[in-house]
Amino acid sequence: MKKKAMVGRILPLLTLFLSFTIIPSLASPSAQKVKSAYVAIMNFAPLYVAIERGFMKEENIEVEMQKVASGADAMAFLAQGTLDVGGVGIGASTFNAFNKGFDLRIVSSAAIQPLKDGPTVIVLRKDLRDSGKVKSISDLKGMKVAIAGGAGTTGAYFVAKALKEAEMAVKDIEIINLANPDMPLAFEKGAVDAALVGPPYSDQITAGGKGVLLTKDMAPGAMTTVFMYSGRFINERTEVAKRFMIALVKGSRAMQGVKYLDPTNIKAYLKYVTATEDAIRKGRPQVYDPDLKVYIDSIKNMEEIFRWAGWTNYTVVIPQDKMADPSFTEQAVKVLGPFKP
């Protein structure tokens, strides 16, 4: 009888204890899943850092990362709403998608071009400089210029902008689609006359004595890579989209200045980018706006250049609100406050 009485007293206490320990865990909301596409390059490192430093987890978000070969591969999925977020390079296809009414928007910058001494340059065959045949961009008429991805790509924007400023047309040169790793050999064989290229391949070309710098800083400060949201993510999961951006901005702020090479950050980079720690430490740091600001003027200039070059399938200017929505970064900055280095 005593045992039964004791059990009778313990059971209510046990039930009460379980109500305090189990019920709250059941009531806590599960993490919101967000599908994000990315190209495995350092341009989108704020996302890598936001995930690996736990900023996404702090916002109750679980990111499902999907690696793609290029941002263009993600565009259709973003428009359909099967992807929520995409890290992409802006190209002619981006503006063609906007013109077709694809339901997606640029919501933040990713890596932006440095204001001075940007890594991407136009290199010229040394023999063309030595002979005096080519002294400036305007002398490239009729020559072969290599661009990774060819016409209409983010890289092609730099070349087209340089040509326009030299009062030339894109048709004045022959654009050769050539992968960056193949460019040093192309210079060695004299297969191309010039190339838009960045390190380490630009260094290989010049150090090998086959190429010299023709021009650099074609678009200082330009926002050529961005993060985009699908229309469905914006409209149907607005609060999650806001929290995602808060975490993303935290990621960018955690990389500013000397923090760029913080061991935790490097570990995050190496998880998503095919590189070595030595290469990252010795390489030129990427530039990220601490607030991931949307640079509207940069978008407009890229759209204008691509349209001028004839790489778009339309001729009328696209309204700004059909291309970008800066409200998410603006809201994130309100929540986080001004950036303090």
C-alpha cells in the first residue's frame, strides 16, 4: 500500500516535470529552410561566413546550398521559385530575364570592384606593344580579344565599357570565348592578341614575357556580382527573407579589414571554394560593402552597356523596380545599426 501511495504521489510530479521540459521544445519553431545557389568563388563569401559562423542559425534559418557552374544556371530556378536565393554575376542574360518579366530581384551586392588597382585587367601581347602597333584600346580594331564566357558575360562588360569610352564598337573586335586557365598558353602561341583576365593567370602571362598590361580599372567600384531573391521568397516568406539578409550582412561585416583573414573565416571560405589557405592569404582580398548595399547606378550602367553592345534582346530601358529591391539591406541595417569597423 505504501508503494502504491508513493507511486501515486510521484506520477503527478513526474507529469508536471515533463510538462516543463518537453513541451517548450515541442513548441519552439523549427528552422526555416532556404535554398540558395552559389558559384564556388570568393565573390559570395558573405554567405559562407554567415552560415559557418552561425549567423543564419541565430535567425532560425537552415540554408540548403546548391553549387552551380554559373549564375545564369540559377536564374530560371529563381524565377520559378524552386530556389530562394542565388549568388550570381550580372550579365546580359540577367537583364534579358528582367525584360521577360522573370519574377526575381537583385537584393544586395556581393563582391564589388575595388576603386583602384582592381584584379581584372586587359593584357596585350608584348610583341604588339613592342612593335608600336597597339598603344591603347582604340588600336585593338580587328584583333582577337579573349574573354572567359565570351560576349554578354560579366567580364565582357569591362571590355565593352572600355571600347565605348574609346569611341569604338563591340563589332570592331573579335571576341574569343576562352577559359581563364587556357589564356597563358594562348599568349604563348600567339592565338589571341589581348585578353580580359585576372590573377593568377594575368601574372603568369606577364611574368612569362608574352604579355603586358594594356589597361585596368575599367569599372572601379562597380557591383558586378550580387545576391538575388526569387519573387516567391520575397512575397510569400517575407519575414524569412528579411532575417536571411540580416545574417548575410553580419557575414559581410565579419570579413571587413583584417578580419578577412580570420581563421574561422578562412575555414568557411575553404568549405565552399576550391582554393588553398596559402592562395587566399597571398591573394588580393575581395571587397565587400559592410552593409551589402545595392548600387543602383552600377546596375543601370551595366544594363546600358549591355544594351549598347547589342547583347540584350530588347532596346527599351528596364524600370529600376523590375530589377532591384534594396529594402532588405536597408531593413537589415536598421536592425543591426551603422557598421563600426
